[in-house]
Amino acid sequence: MDTPVPKNAEEEAGALAAVETHHAGMLKRLEALIAALTHAVKARDTGAEHEAHEVLVEWCETELVPHALAEEGPLYGGPGAMPEGRLLVAGMLAEHKAIVGLVERLRGSEGVDAAVAAGAIGQVFALHLEKENRLLMPFIVESPGLSLANSVAGLQELVGEAHIHAALGTEPPAPPANG
Ligand SMILES: [Fe+2]
Ligand SMILES: [Fe+2]
């Protein structure tokens, strides 16, 4: 039996909503960057392709991969240590590896190959975050021995900056003047 951890339903729901919102924002951005690359490849516009490829690779390296790595200890550790969660977590970790491998492939490719790799990243990430939203996080919320709010506390890579500032009662920094 797991030792129950003290937790608050409202905080658990708030943490779930924060990660879901962050995931949705990530997917939207990723899809826009993939669309820009695909469009440039289709149009055979090598200048635009080079630029879109660079922006997409950079976003994957600074947002997507750090997001996945940040989840592995704090978010996946608890359910991964439970018999009911172990297989799900093993499958999710395999998807992280697949995403990292696809980012490597994207970085080293161009033209149609790059568009194919980018499209695969988008598809795998969309399925993956759906599992996190609908299976993994609800499992954590419902497990008496785990707390989602504790798991994601302070992890900007998981909940986004706005949630952290709301939790701390601080103001987010003003966006740069030039956007
Ligand atoms: Fe993940
Ligand atoms: Fe995630």
C-alpha cells in the first residue's frame, strides 16, 4: 500500500490544467513551425526553408526536449515506481526517446526529408501529450500516494511561466518591447 500524501483537490486540478495549457501552447507553436517548414519545402523556397528549419530545430532543442527531460524524474518517477503505472511510464519514456531521435534526424536533414521528420515529430508529440493529459496525469491525481501539484511545483518546463508566477504571487516579467 502506498502511504497517502496530503493533497488538495483544487491544487491537483490546477496543476493538471496548467500542464494541459502548457501542452496545448507547445503543440500550437510546434504545428505552426512545422507548417512553415513544409510550406517552404513545397514552394522550393530554399531561403525560407533554411530559416524555418533553423527556427524549428532551435525550438525543439530549447523547448521540446527540455520539457520531456524535465518530466522524467518529477512527473514519471512516482507512477513509474508503481505496478499499475510502470508499463504506461515505460511506453511514455520510449516516446521521449523517439522524439529526441526525430529531432536529431530533423537537424541533419533538408528538403522533403526534413519536412517528413518534422511531420513525424508533430504526430508523435500530439499523441504523447494526449496520453500525458488523459492517462498519466489523471493517474497521478487519483493515486493516494502521489500528488500532481507536488510533482510539477516550480517546474517552468512543465507548467509554463504564468502558473509559477500565479503560485508564487509574483508578476511575470514584461514581454520585450519589440515582441
Ligand atoms: Fe512527455
Ligand atoms: Fe509533456
